[in-house]
Amino acid sequence: QLAHEMAMIEQLDFAPYFLTVWDIVRWARERGILCQGRGSAANSVVCWLLGITSIDPVRMSLLFERFLSVERGEPPDIDVDFEHERREEVIQYLYEKYGRHRAAMVANLITYRHKSAVRDVGKALGLSLEQVDRLSHAAGERDLLYWGGSPKPSSNQHDGYRPEEHEVKQGAAERFLREAGFDPNEPVLAQVMARTRDLLGFPRHLGIHSGGFAITAGPIHELVPTENATMPGRTVVEWDKDDLNAAGILKIDVLALGMLTMIRKCLDLVALHSGPRLTLATIPAEDEATYDMICDADTVGVFQIESRAQMNMLPRFRPRCFYDLVIEIALIRPGPITGGMIPPLMRRRLGLEKTTFPHPCLEPILAKTYGVPVFQEQAIKVAVAAAGFAPGEADELRRSMTHKRSTERLARLHGRLLEGMAERGISKGHAEEIVSQLSGFAGYGFPESHSASFALLVYASAWLKRHHHAAFSAALLNSLPMGFYAAHTIVDDAKRHDVDVRPLDVTASRWDCTLEPGAGSVSWGNHLAIRIGYRFVRGLSAKHQTHLEATAPY
């Protein structure tokens, strides 16, 4: 596998890209900044050996072509999460190392959608602000734009309307307008709707990508237009990531993740109070008590599985190993829920329904998800095993399935899939079943590598909660805002687990919440108490932290 990856990296001349990302990760870790690569990069052995990602792709049978292929002909996409409180340090390192003349953040192209187009057009054509507000609220109903014409075809429209439905949509649009207090026969209203349709999908303004960074060998402004960002010390490329990929300009993603901040602070608190000096790699694996807690849905503050939807699923799915967490994370997403794939998977997992496969050749691919395709990598493997697609060609199928118009693009590949399966002796009935399964899978498949990377943090945060609850809760409080829950919910959860939470005390408190000797249950790591810090005093801000720390205690 390593030889295969190295040969492809050499063939595509992407070695400098991998080494650039490795240098950033190395610099961050040398300064104690917790970071981890995720996404499709976790499919790569090279990324794992360089320390960019934390998942062994060979042990998990992940597919390298999901990350990089000759057929795709694009630079790899490596997303690296850093502690959200220290990501700016990483950004400034890039500016210092490469200079602002060679490094810049990537823009994000914001296009007109229904509401924004209606608002801007309404203001330009003289509607009052009150009228604009009412009209933009009504624009949430897509039928509204059928008034006075047909919506302009746009990459941002996914409604699938047909010309024969036009009269029905016109009637619905008139109803929406009257309900919003407008006269549909007003000429200016027809102009607003017409111009709004013209603007849909048209660029409105530029934002800054959440973490994209462009780096060039020479002056970046000689290749692409740049401008100064609003924040001092930053430069922004006026192109989005797709334009940069088309131009072959190196882009890396330097992302922020609050859970990494929390885990690092928690590990520091555990070590500070006579606990072991743990890292993400040395947290004990497959701990039964941790999985018991997860199955009880006792997951307030735990990464990715703290939502009400996840808490509802956990006692039914009952994760008992790491790969169960990988599946669990991928299931509670809008796509799998609306795609109706959760019920059959749950019935099969609980033994209420026999696990079946459309064809024996798919059993090695779908067995670990009970015959139900859950991950994008599985779709690629199905196309390779059943239809004879090359891995890179199968990745194009995967990209079609995740495209906004996935159904139409899959329809064009329908014949190619059936032909390939017929050549391999798969009956027409079984072939149609496989294609139907892939079509139903379109639009909701989740990357297995991404889910596996997140599962590491799920397990780490759950283990810390189970065995060092006081440190876990204090670290959460010190990392807010993040996650689903406010400070009072975290405090209440700590108290339910027999953690002594002590109020602010001018003789003992610091800026952050701290730990003190307590009398709680040792089994949950609650022999320590939490002392609330000054950060929760209303009216005090981080600018007061230095003074408070320098003069404490009082």
C-alpha cells in the first residue's frame, strides 16, 4: 500500500504538498498545540506515517483512491484541525515562514439565494424596509419566484420543477404574495420577481474560507488578485477554493476545533493533579466502563454524540467497540435519516432481520455495516467489485453521488454500471438492486475516514468524562463556547456525577476554572472539586485576565 501511494504521489508531483502540511503539523506539536488531520486524508498511509492523521488506513481497510487518484487529476485535500484558541498562532506561523507575499487566506464566494436576492432587488426598486422584510420572509417559499415568469435555472436551485407544473406554481406564488400583504397585480412587484430570478446564483460578495490557505513559490499577487483582510496582518486571495484548484495553486486547510482545545486542557489538568501524563495516543483503548457510559447516553459534553438525536440512538445502537462509534457518527446525519437507511441497519444489528447482500461479491464490502451502504468508500468499492470500475473511475461515481444534482448524474452512469455487472455474471435483477441501492445512497453517504477521525475524539472525550469527570467538566467550562450545552448544563451534569462544584471565591479563584481537593467518588475521578473561575463573572473579559492573575489571591 505504501509503495502504491508513493508511486502515485511521485507521478503527480505532490510530494511538496505533503511535506508542507507535515511541517505545519510538526511546528504545532512542538509548541504543544493539539492537532489532527481528518477527512479523506485519513485514507492515506503516507499521511498516517507523517503524523498528519491518526487513523491506520490499512488496519481499517480504508480506500486511498477516495483521497487521491490519477483520474481525478486534482491536488489532494488535507484538512487539519487545530485547537480553536490557538489556530491564530498557526496562521501567523504560515505568514512568517512564507511571507504575506506568498501566503494568503482563501476567499469564499457568496452567491445570491432567494431571500438575499429579494432583499437587494426590493431595496433597489424602492420598496420600504417593512415591505422588503415581509417579501424576503415569503421568499422562503420557493414557489414565490414563479410569479410573473419561470425561475431561472441555477446551480443553487434543487427544486426539480417541470414546465408543466408552471400554472400550479403561479397560483401558489399568488397565494404567498397575498398572504404577505401584497397585491400580485402591482407592476413593481413583477419587476422585483423578474430581477430576483435574474440574480439567483450570481456572486454577491466574498467572505473568508473557514480555513483555506493558499501558498505559492513566487509572489502570490502575480498569479491571483489579493487584498488585505479586515483583521490586521492577513491577506486574502479573491478566488475561492475551486478556482485555486483549477489553477493548480497549493491550498491547505487550517481549521479550528473546540474539542481539541478541551481535550488538551483536560489532559493538562489530569497531569497537574497527580494523574498520568496522557496523550490522545496513550488513552487506554476499548474501555468497558467508557462504553457502558456511552450506551447509557450519559454523553453531555462528549464530542459528536452529545445531541438529543445521538442520545436517543445510543441506547438502541449500543456501541461496544471503536468501529461502532465510526458507524454511529455517520448515521445521525440528515441524509441517512431521510434516506431511510437507519431502520434496516438497526433491525439487522439487533438480530430482528437477517443481514442480506444483493450479490455475494458485496459481502466483504458491506458486512461491517450489516449490508447497508453507509460510507462513501463503500460506494467506490461496490462499483469496483460489482461493475469493474477502476478505483479512480469509481471515485468519480462517488463524486457524482455527492453532487447537488446527484440523481441526474447517477442516471447517466446507470447503463455503465449495468453493463459492467452483466460482464461479471451478475443477473439483471441483482444488478438493478445494486444500482437502486447506490441511487438511494446518493446525497447522504458520509466519508468513513472522516467518521473514523472524529471517532477518535469521541472515544477520548468519553474516556476522560468517565475516568476524570472533574477535569473533564472544568476543561469544558474553560473552553466555552462550544458544543450544544451552556455552562449551567455542564455544571448540573457534573453535580449529578457527584462532582463538588464550588462558587467563585476571591481568595481561591483564578481566571479559568480550577481543581481543588474534594470528597467525591474516586471511581469517576471525582476526588477533585471544581472551583469556578473569573471568566464567568459578567462584565469581566479576557483583557482583565493578566491583571487578575498577577494580583491573586486577595
